[in-house]
Amino acid sequence: MRDVLKEILGLKEVTRAGWVRSGIDAPESVAAHSWGMSLLALKLTPPHLDLSRVLSLCIVHDVPEVRVGDLTPHDDTSTKAEDELNAMRSLAPEWVGLFEEYERGDTPESRFVKQLDKLDMALQAEIYQEAYHLSLTEFIESARKRITDPALLSLIS
């Protein structure tokens, strides 16, 4: 158990590949992204959704990346779903149901969390644009296309 916990905590060292590809020095980690989503969830989850479930989905959705890596649309993702599911089964079988719920996006909570994922990315892109004076509009536009909640969409400049 101790070794698995230490491996999962390794997400703090896995950098977000899209930011690396865009030339960001010292980009956020996957764990920082999950924390960002969790913070957004605490502030933005509507009362009709189960906040505990939303937070759980935020925290576990990228756990497999500690083994699979942070793949982007620019990478070969042909085996991503299978690889991530296998990693989750090995690392935290008790969270497989949450991971699959997120991946399927078939509950109100999972659909909301998928939008938080994109909102966190867009807001982080805005932060990096201001700090590094470069264009990260591809990330912001990608988020705009996938966020359907008007309240969440309004938070992107």
C-alpha cells in the first residue's frame, strides 16, 4: 500500500505535456491541475450536484497518468483508454468506478467535472499568457468548444 501511495503521489512530478509543448518554463503538474479542478469544484458546483462525488471525480480522473503520462491530442492516443484503465485497476481498484464514470461522462457530476477540466485548462492558459506573453489561444478555444454550461463559459475571457 505504501508503495502505491507514493507512486500516486508522483503525480506531483508529472508535468502537463501541453504546457511543455507550448514552451512554458516550469509548467504545472498533473496534481496541480487536479487541485485546480477541485478548487473550482468547491466554488462552482451547483447545489443540485453531489459535491463529494464531484470532488472525488476531480481528484481521481488523472491518476493513471502517473504511469501512462499526460497525453495530448498531439500524441498517439490509440491505446490511451485501455492503458489508463489498466493503470487505474492496478493502482487503485477501489476508484475504477469513479474513473469509468468520468471517462463515460454519463452522470451530471461527470459531465460537470469534464467541463471543470477544460475550464481549469483555459484559466491556466490565461495565467501563462499573461506571465509569458505568448499566445495560448488553442487551449482557450478548445475549452470554449467543450464547455456547455453558460456560467462556466462566462469565466473564460
